[in-house]
Amino acid sequence: MPLSDLPPPGRLALLLDFDGTLVELAPTPDSVVIPPGLGDLLARLSRRLDGALALVSGRPLADLDRFLPGIPVALAGEHGGVFRLSPAAAASRPDLPSAPEAWREAARRLVAAHPGALFEPKARGFVVHYRAIPEAGEALRAPLAGMVARDAARFVLLASHMAWEIRPRGADKGSAVGFLLARAPFAGRVPVFIGDDVTDADGMRAASDAGGQGLYVHEAFGDPAGVRDWLAHLAA
């Protein structure tokens, strides 16, 4: 389904990744730059889609709220580990396990032993970033893989953009898409998932399985600026 063949906005459900899709990647999670007018664009687009617009991100909801305060869209954070269907709604969490505190402490020690690495905590897991020291990727991966191997039925180690993330099984962007498509105003619409990373593949497959499609940023739009230009056209 090429972009030119997408259904009209009244039948479309749009599901967007955040980092690398809506905004350019940054050296650290906190150094992301929000383009001027992005919040207003998403608000206009949400109205155009009758509310069937969601951000589906690996970030916690608090991060999304900080970068885009008050935007009237549904949020799926932590790869589907937490949901909020509107700014006024309460957040809900699937019943999933949390990474043991001993794993978190071991990951913090690991990061401290590799200057330039960063530890990012999440409610159910955590991320180790190594963008500043790409040569340390394997040295960081191996001990994290060892942790997950002790409880592989409940946890998984996921590769991302210059990062390793431990998260519970069942929290992925495919399950997030399924959660949203079962609820108004997404139910019954044609889903389109836009992302840029391997972590987005599950969401793309879920959208495709539901009769829609998944689009990689670099293939369909070139870069996040291209995504924003297309969204502005759609919102108009």
C-alpha cells in the first residue's frame, strides 16, 4: 500500500514512534531537540484523524510529557509497558514482571566501568546506552545477556540504536498496536505504523496483520523532517 493509496483520514489510524521518527536522534535521551511547532502539528493531526493518533515509544510517559506537554494524543510508552489514551486519562499497565533490583545495580556498575555509557531506568526494565563509546557495545552486551539468560521466559535483551535494553516479554510495539486497535477511536480503522528502528518492527507487523502497513522512515520519508512534512500535509 503506497502512501498515495492510504485511506482517507476518516478511516486511518496513525501510530508513530518518537526518537528517530518524529524527532532527530540525539547523543543522549535528554538532549533531544523538539522542532518548533511539533506539538501544534500533532494536535491538528489528531483532530484531522478524529483522535486516532498515538505515539508508540520505548520512552516512559514522563519523557513524552516533558517533551510534548499536553498533546491530545494517545501514548504507549516503554514499548507497550504503559498506556494513556488521553491527557486526562489515567495511565494503565499490563501485568508484567519488573527487572530485579540486583540486575539494575549490576547494570549501573557496568556503566560506571565504561565512561561514556549511560544507564536509563524504566519502570519494568532499563537501557544501557553506548552511543558515545560504540566500541564498547559487545562488552556491555555480554553481561546483560547473561542476566536475561537466568530468566529468559520472562525477560528479553533488545538491541536498539547504540543501546541495549532489558524489558519484560509481552511489552513490545506489536502488543501496543493490538491494545490500541481494540479501543476507540482506533478500532475499525486502517493502521499505519511509522518507525525507524528494529524495535519498531513488531509494531509494523501488527499494523500489517491488521490490514494496514508499516513504514520505515529512511525508506518512505528519508528522515524525521520528511516525516514531519508528510504529517503536515496530512493534517492540512
